[in-house]
Amino acid sequence: MNIDKISNAGKIIQSGRNQPVRSVEQSVSMRTETVSISSEAVKAQEMAAATSQVRSSPDVRSERVREVREKLMNGEYDNPGDELLEKVADKITRSLLG
């Protein structure tokens, strides 16, 4: 099979228009660009950082667990008083309601 004989594939067509390539001059002006960040975006970024920190922290405070375990072993939590129950209820309520 001869590919060079298909149609006019081997011929170069001259347009008859010979034009020189024009050079384009570009002027570069020194500009300064500014970026402003809205207060909402700053708050969103701070919230994302805080959320990330909370998620990376352990769910259990091992020191506090050790203290409570010792109090249980010593009998200090066997019969919790009304004052202690009030404090626990308040903490649970605050954590659930925000």
C-alpha cells in the first residue's frame, strides 16, 4: 500500500500570501494584589481548627478515670450524697444543652 499517493497528501499548497511574523510587545505593569478574608471565613477556619483538635484528643481522660477508680475502691462513691448527685446532674444537663 502506498500512502504517499492518496489524494494530494504529498503536495504543499501555497496560499500566495507571505506575511512576516509580527512581534507583539507586552507592557508589564507592576501591580499589587490584595486579598481580604471575611470575618465569617476567619470564624469558620477557627472552628475547623478547634474541631480538628477535639477530634484528635482522646475521649477518655485516663488521669480522671484513675482518680474515680481509686475513690470507688476506697468506698467514697458507695453512697453518693445529694450534693454530688446535683453536681453530676448539672454537668450532664450542661453537656447536653450546650
